[in-house]
Amino acid sequence: MNGKQFSSGIAVVLICIFLTASIVTAGPVITVPLDQYDFGSVAEGTEVVRDFVIGNTGDAELVITHVKTG
């Protein structure tokens, strides 16, 4: 194998690695800066409200289903 063939082979391998990495990282990526919040002591029957910001840093639409409170 001469130098040009070797360089071409390396270039092909690098392109394949890059394309594979791109495919693996494509899609929605959920980000939740604050995934827990302590409300402290709350009397029964008291309404408490807290907004949780959910973001999508991916490159596809993020669809959220089956949300449950805990």
C-alpha cells in the first residue's frame, strides 16, 4: 500500500466515523435544568405551583408523553 492509498483509506475511515457520530447524536435531546424541587412542609389542601422548564437542545421535535406526578 503506497502513501496515497493509505491517506485515502484514512480519509474514508474518518468520514465514516464522522457520519456515524452524526447519526447517533441526531434527534431530540431533553434538557431539564431543575429536575427536583422541595416544596417543604405544605398543609393538606393547600395549592402549590412550580413551573419546570423543559428544553430541547436536539435537532428534531421533542414529544413528551405519559407524564406522571410523583
